[in-house]
Amino acid sequence: KLKDKIETSGDGFFKKIIDAYKILATEEPDRFVEINSEGNIQNTYEKIIEIIRKKLLINY
């Protein structure tokens, strides 16, 4: 598979994107949430679901 422009942009490009989202998360905490995804996929999924539940006030 050939890589597209974004995939070949390099680490500097991705760092700029990450930094921009961190600024947004700081400036607009009601709209953006930073999630640590260093764990496994299931743990990350559970964190996301918990945040969504709190935001939408849904309790299962």
C-alpha cells in the first residue's frame, strides 16, 4: 500500500496537530477531552465510553 501525504508528513507534522488539540482542550474543556490511550484498546474504549456517558448524562 502506498502512503498518502499525511502518512508521509513526518513527526513534526503530527506534533503540531497534537499541540493544537491540546490547546483546544485547555481553552474549551466542554468540547474537547484529552484521553490517555497508552493502555490497551479495551481500556481506551472504556475511558471514551465513560466520558461520553458523563457528557450526555447517560447511566447504564
